Amino acid sequence: MAEWQIGQCKVEVVKGDITEEATEAIVNAANERLIPGGGVDGAIHRKGGPAILEKLRAKYTHCPTGQAVVTRGGNLKAKYIIHAVGPIYKDGKSGEAELLASAYRSALEKALELSLNSISFPALSTGAYGYPLEEASSIALKTVIDFLKEKQAPKLVRFVLFTDDAYEIFVKTLEKFKTELS
Ligand code: AR6
């Protein structure tokens, strides 16, 4: 595990399955149509049960790339699911970086609106959406670090990485930022 204390807040990088997380919210890697797919999204809907999709359908039909919507957590330990839509990676020159940062920021803003103390993220866009992991880890961690420095909330932001590869890259990127930014 790697971590960095930023004032009153902490960023953690752990390896694991986000559907097992007991932070107050977990973030889902959703798509614009909010139709359950594979990857984290599939796992969350399978484990969380049909109530999640029912709540999504009752409130929303769509969520633009770079934004996020919230439902309760169904059968999961987390009370809330923040469904964030990251960009599909094309060539790195189509606004992907800004849209990925925006997806992280939107999820963090939802957590603040709900006065949550803890939230877990997967590596948005790095599976089916094809975002290169190193670049994605820099954007993810920098966006979270900047947000925590500015708002001093939520108190705990945890990145839960599913693969060894993703875990190792996020740890390395966090260590790099600790050296460069502290
Ligand atoms: N816990 C944590 N991370 C996970 C888990 C898990 N249980 N399962 C996979 N990952 P992806 P995207 C990692 O494809 O790229 C869906 O069909 C995975 O290793 O879930 O944003 C949606 O419906 C990868 O690093 O999301 C959308 O259509 C990361 O989660 C589309 O895929 C993200 O991979 C979204 O694509």
C-alpha cells in the first residue's frame, strides 16, 4: 500500500476489488447511457443487486462524459455509488485528459455535496475505454491531490486497483508526486 497525507486528508493506493470496499462511497466506471456493462460496472451491478439499476433508471437516462450521478449502494458495503463516466481513449489529442480529470472532479464534488468522509475510485477509463495506465494514473492522482489541497475534503480518497500492473503504476506515480509536490 502507498499513501500520502495532505493536510487533514489522505490519499491511499491499494490493490483489491472495489465492490468489497467499505468507504462511504465507491465510484463506478460507467458509460454515458448508464447501461450496465463489463469491468467494474458489471461487478458492481452483479454484487449490488437490481436496486441500483432501478434507482438509476428512476432518476437518469444519461450522463455526459466527464460527469457523474449518484445512487445508493444496494447490497454493497458502501452506502453510495457515484457513477462517473470517463472518456473513451482515441489518440490522446481529443480532449481525453481534461475529460478524465473532469470525471474524477465530478465524483469528488458529489462526495462533498453528500458530506462524505471517504470514497474509493477504480482507475477510470483504463479497461474497456483503453486509456494508457501511466497517463491515466498521473491525471487521476493529480486531480485528487489538487482537489484535496483546495477543499480539505473528503478525508479519505482510496484508489482500489484490480491488476498488479495498475497497482504498481499508481504506487509509482503517487511516490513521484510525493517527491515533486511536497
Ligand atoms: N475493482 C476495481 N477495479 C476493477 C474491477 C473491480 N472489481 N474490475 C475491473 N477493474 P473498466 P472503463 C479495473 O473496463 O475502462 C464498462 O462496460 C480494470 O482492471 O471497468 O472506464 C462500462 O459499462 C481497469 O483498470 O472501465 C463502460 O461501458 C479499470 O477497472 C466501460 O466499461 C476500469 O476498467 C467503461 O470502461
